[in-house]
Amino acid sequence: MERIQGRLGGVQKGHNFDKLKWAVFSFQPYKSPGIDGIMPIMLQQVFELLVGKLLMLLRASLALGYIPMRWRHIRVIFIPKPGKPLSQAKSLRPISLMSFKLKTLEKLLDRHIRDGVLVDKPLHQNQFAHRAGMSTETALFQVVHRLENSLNHREIVLGAFLDIEGAFDNTFFNAIITATRECGLEETCCRWVRSMLESRLVHTSLMGSSLTAKVVGGCPQGGVLSPFLWNLVVKRLLAVTNDLGFSTFGYADDIVIIVQGKFALTVREIMQEALNIVVKWAVKEGLNISPQKTAIVPFTNRRRIEGLGPLILHGKELKMLDEVKDLGVILDSKLNWKQYLQKIIRKAQTTFAVVRCICGKKWGL
């Protein structure tokens, strides 16, 4: 054993060895495995023995743009979305359980991109998901700050809170690869990403029935690179709309467009132009914006808004709402936080009621 470790140490240990060790040990030891049944703990326990062959395997896969057959098979499980009716397929979130050898290479590629490509061509400043130092709080602060500034200037503000249906699942492969090339990623890496996306075979089973299918679009939910790839796709929408003067913010697939002004009719026309741009972008990328789930909220301190006509999305009229839930926080048209505070109070009261049932004067924990 000592001879083997010494030989590996003399030949392999170095910059690449450290990176590979970081990638393998970055996973939680007992994460659910893919179809091959290999959990991270297995790779971690024998890392010193496997590092040479594993490094050669990952290098060959990347250089050739080839995904080994065992890596292509992905087990998909479905997790219910909170508060959604289970009778609808869209209420379930498909999570891809992939080989951890494939995910190790994804980790290394993700680190290469963040340390290299994104330094020269960073994501848009209004993108907040999957970025160091950014969070839902950062995204909410920027949106609310823009709304409050407009209200302080007695302006009328329209907020469009867009719902992109199946953002991770439906984006065209060509759109993803085009976005990776535009960001400056090397052609070798782009070729490997395309191969990884297009060669996937998903397996799922339910109540004794099983199904195997070839994927025709989108990124695997649960993949290491998937959030970054989606960020590259949606970056183009944020860049175009912000360059045209619309205030657009994005957190993953949650997109908010803000338009403000003194006159309701002008604000409405500008917002309609922004929605038209979003629809064109969505069609080009293979996506769909749901009119039923898109919320339009007029934010103003005025008692009445005259001349604010309807907005159209995909030929359907959008409803004007008094409040909207964005990233878990309820924003009302006056920004007085009344509805959100009531929700928090009800949640706290429910929690206290549950805790109270745990113990009594003579019994309890």
C-alpha cells in the first residue's frame, strides 16, 4: 500500500491532483447515487488508489467530447412541489440522479469556468442566483429598492413577475451551446457540454411501471453545471432588456421587470414593449411564458390610476393584482408589508400552538 501511494504521490500529486481531490471530497459522502450505485463515500475512501485512473478517464472524456455509456444513464425521481396539487404532472419536480464520476468532471469544469471565463465575461449584474455573495435577500433588496425609489418620487410603477414554464427542462440544446460559446468557453468544453446534454437516457419507475427515454432538451435538475448553463441563457434576456432601459432582475428562472413613470398610459406602453421582447426571446430559446402565472402589479401611492389599460401576453390579457409573492415574500401595491406580516404572524401562532401541545404542567418532554 505504501509503495502504491508513494508512486501515485510522485507521479500524480500536484495542481491537478489537488483539484480532483477537492472535487471528489466536495460531495456529501452519502448523497443518493445514480444507476451505477456509486456514492461519493466510495470514491473518497479509495481516492489515493483510484486517482491515477480516474484522472486519465476524466481527461479522455473531456478531450474527446465523449460520455461513457455508464454515465449516460440517469435515474430520475419526482419530488412534490410544496402547496401544489399532486394530480398535475407539473406539481412534481424531476430530479436527476447522475453518476458521481460524471458530476466530478462537472465540478471541475464549473470551477474552471468560474475561475477563468467568468472573470473576463461576468454574468449580468442583475443576476443573483448561484453566485458568490448573492442570495434571495440580495435580489429582493434590489427589486424593493427600485420600487421604493419610484414611489418616493410619486411615480407609477408596473412590476411584471414572469413565470417561465419548465425553464431547466425545455431550453433548446442549441441555445445552451450558443450561450456557452458567447461567454468565451473553450470549444473543447462546449463540445463536452453538448455531448453530456444530448446523450442522456433517463430512467424512472412508479408503482411497478418503468420508463426509459432519451432527453431532447433542457438541463438535468440536480446537475452541477445546470444552474450555470441556465444563467448563461437568461443572461441574454437581462442584457437586452436592461440595455433598452427596462429594469430587469433575475434569480434563476424568476424574472422581474420594472417600468416606472409619471403617466399611466406611457408606463403601460413601455411595459407592453418589454413583454413583447420577452416573448420573442422565449420562443427563440424554446421556452414559454405562462400568462396564467404571470403577475402584473401596479405599485403606487395614488388612490386611483387612470388610463392604465390591459397588458397582453401570448394574445391573452394579463390580470392586474394588488399583491404578488416573489421569492417567498409578499409584495403589495403600497409596499406597506401588511399582508406579509400577517402571514408571518399566522405562521408563528401555528408554531406556538404546536409547541404548546408538547407539554403541560405535570407532563411533557
